[in-house]
Amino acid sequence: MDKKRRDFSDSEDEMPHNPKTIQRKHSSHFENKGASGSHTKPPSKPGERKGHWSMGLLQSMQDPANQIDKDDKIIIIKDKYPKAKYHYLVLPRVSIPSLKSLKTSNLDLLKHIHRKGEELVNKHKSSGLEFQLGYHCVPSMSHLHLHVISKDFNSPSLKTKKHWNSFTTKYFVPSSDVIAELERTGRVNPPAASQHKELLQTPLRCHVCKLPQKNMPTDRKSVV
């Protein structure tokens, strides 16, 4: 695979994090339609250069073949490189680059996104697996998206410590916490750049028994 083509896993090792760059690129994919707050993707122009790899979610969510559910507010797709048996992404139709871009006017939308995530979890009750709903504090893929992921973390796409830590440390921010912080303070403040790098470098630890693990294979055996 071309090293410049990245997966949709939001792992730090798979992109050079630069929120300003992502937000600048993100804004070029939407056209503001005025006070209503609605946005649409502008048509491609002849000879127009394809977007940066970090914009892959915007392309993927618009492909009907990837959509497993949608309504007038959100689109749900399967993560292209799932980090567990079940791994979905719930994406708003409106342009929201990241957690830092959220405003109190987005609260109803965030709650709707959370409800749609819970609906996905309910569909898999018979699996016996636990799920978590949340956001990466600094995602690699531009455009806000909720992860709905089973906590088995049993997938060949979960390959590195950074993959593991992005879902099992405070790098993964629960959806309910995001909503609560936005209600309380009117904004969401993810960890500083230095802190999120430390979180991804945290020594491996089982998220169930909390015991240290030597490597990824051992870690996955301890939770499956």
C-alpha cells in the first residue's frame, strides 16, 4: 500500500498531526450555505487535484457503498481498517473539523450522534461484547466522527501500541464526556499536544485487568 494512503483509524503514527493544516484542508471541501448552518460538498472541477489523505473520511462517507445507515443529520460507515470485531464511525453531514471546533449550537447534533451510536450497540447485544463510544482527542482524519467500537479490540488492523493506546487511554474521549463538557463550558478542550503524544506512548496495559503487557499479541490474548 502506498505509504501516503492511510487508514481511517486516527492513530498518531499514521499522520503528522497538524490541526491547523487539517482544518484548512477541511474547509475547502464544504461550501457554507449561510445562516442556516447547512453545508454541502462543492462539485469537483475538471483537473482538480484530489484531496489530502486526511480528507479520506469525507470521500468515504459520500460513497453509498460504504454507508450502513444515514438520516438528514448523520452518515454511518464501517471503519475501513477496524480495530475490533465491530467498529463504526458516525459522521455529521455538516462541516465540523474537530472537537475544538464544537460550539454549544452543536449540542443537539452531538446528542443525536450519540443516540445513533447507542442504536448500533443495541443491534449487537447478542454478541455479548461491550462497546465504547467516543472521539480521539486529536484524530488523524479530518471531519468530526464518533467511534462506536467493541472492546474486544481483536483485529489484524490493530497492529501497534499507538493503535492500542488510542482506544484504551484518555486519548479516547467518551462521547458522554464531550457532551457534558460542551454543556458546562461551551467548548471542548482536548489535551495539549505534549500530553496526547505521551498518552500514545503509554506502556501497554490491559484495559480489563489493568496488568502491564509486553507486546501486542500478549495484550490481545488477555482481552479476547
